[in-house]
Amino acid sequence: MIATLQILAVILVAIAMSLALAHALELPGKLRLSKEQYLAVQQIYYPGFTIGGAAEPFALLLTLLLVFLAPTGSVTFWLEALAFMALLAMHACYWLLTHPVNKFWLKDFELKRIGAGFFSFNPLNRTGRSNEAEWTQLRDRWECSHVARAVFGLIGLTLLVAALAV
């Protein structure tokens, strides 16, 4: 049963990491876009990336479950605990850096059902600054947050695969 949970966790972490990595790989091309082009491109991510992003909280929970199931102090325990911390940092980057900017990008976009609820959720009561003159700062914050998320996701994935191999 633990092996099945480990494999499922690896798959979910791989999905979460791949979404952040996809955004990170777009960075050089997106930096060449004008404000109008950039804002138009930002809207194409929804709802696809939002649906795929559902893997992230489940990956986090499964990894935490694996930590509790691993023998305390074992190599597997520490690898999974470190993987959990990396995934928690990835998730924190989203809520602290990415989500407030998403709310700004989507302020004039009509979202339906689940998407509208998700993007209205603001547990930290943070917002992307709405000064139109600062759109490049918001762009850079959004783009760099995904680079950080991809790094944390890759670290988490690597540690989970190592735990599976032990």
C-alpha cells in the first residue's frame, strides 16, 4: 500500500511541477511581449492550468501522509519530509506571490463557476498592485514566482523519487 501511495504522490508532484516548469520555460519569450500582448496571453491559461493545478494540494497531502507512514528517523522519512518542505514552499510561493497577481490579470475577465470561486479566494487578503504603470513589476513577480515554484517542485520530485528508490 505504501508503494502505491508513493507512486501516486510522485505522479501528482510531477504534474504540479510540470505546470510551474511550463510557465518558467515561457519566460524568455513572454518578456518580449508588449503589455497588450502579455495581458492577452495571460488569459489563455484559464481554466486549463487551474484544473491541472488541483494536483498540487493533493500531492502535498499525500507527501505528508507518506512522512507519517515512514519509520521515524529512516532515510525514507527524511527524504519524504524534505520533499514535503519543498512542496510546501512551492505552494506558499503560489499563495504569496502568484495568486494575488492572477487576481489582477483576471480582473476584467469573466470567470465561471469553480474558476470564479478559486480566484476570488484570498486567504491572505493580498492583492497585486493595480497601478497600470507597474504592469512590468507584476509580470516579473508572476514569472519569477513560477521559476521558484518549478525549482521547489523539481526538488520535491527528486526527493520523492529518491525515497521510492531507497
